[in-house]
Amino acid sequence: MAVSATPMNLTLGAHVGISVSDLDASIAFYTALTGRDPVAQGTMNSEPFGRTQGLPNAKLRYATINMDGLGIDLIQFQDPVGERTNGKANRPGSMHLCFKVDDFDAVYRRMKEAGYDFLGDDYTFIPARSPPKRRSAPKSRTSTTPTAPTWRSSSPRADSRADVRTLSGSGKV
């Protein structure tokens, strides 16, 4: 497929859709993470919507949690149920969701205390520098809980607005 070089001028995101295996656990996770309750919840059984997603039908449960400037649509497909991905970033179709926080270390500590695991150490991403500068962080193991949503969190460092500390992980739910 040829892609046009004509700019589309899209500059503002509306929402991100995340397929989940356990909607209730995911609602609990994102509600705790954002401090916000879902603004919408429901079910859908739609062949037309399914076709827009490359499926013959879409029977699903959903919830939307709104953040400032971005909605998080959590979608649990009930028919057809998809195969679980392994969450590794090098797999086409994988995604991540980044959050800005005021105090990265405090959020990291609170998540560890709440029982969340991380895929690896945090790192500092500095645009135009390759590879990223590694920072030390406590070692952690990957959760094997099949209902754990995958997330990524980032925050500008106090000493440089261009640096972003990042963690990837799976919640123990």
C-alpha cells in the first residue's frame, strides 16, 4: 500500500483503545492509576462494528476512563475472544500508554507497594541519544497473571525537561 506524503495535520488525540482480558480487573487498575472512575460502561454486540475491527462480529464489554485530554477505552472482546499477546514491545501491534507524573520515584514506590511488577528496570530516554542512558532500579520479575494490563509510565526529570524516565510492566491483578 502506498502512503501519501500529504500531511493530515492531526495534532490532538481523543482516546486510546486497549483490549483487555478482564474488564473488571482493568477498570480497578486504571481507576487506581488515574484516580478517576469510568465515565461510560456497557456492552455491545455489533456485526458492523466487528467488521470495522477486522472481525465478523464484536460482542464486547467496555469502559471509558477520561483523563485530561485523553480517553482510555478498555475493551473486553467476548466473541470472538482473541489470543493474548506477550506484551514485548518488538511485536508488531504492541502498544504502550505513557503518563506524565510529578514525582516518578513516588509513583514507582507506590506501585511496588501496591503489588505491581515491572518488565525491567527504568531507563532515561533522551531524544536524539542512542542508546538510552540506563538508570539503576530495583530488579523485578514479570507477572504471569493472564489478566494483568500492560502499562508504561513516564515523567520528565527535574534536571531536564527533555529527559523521560520510563518503566514497562504488568500489574498483578
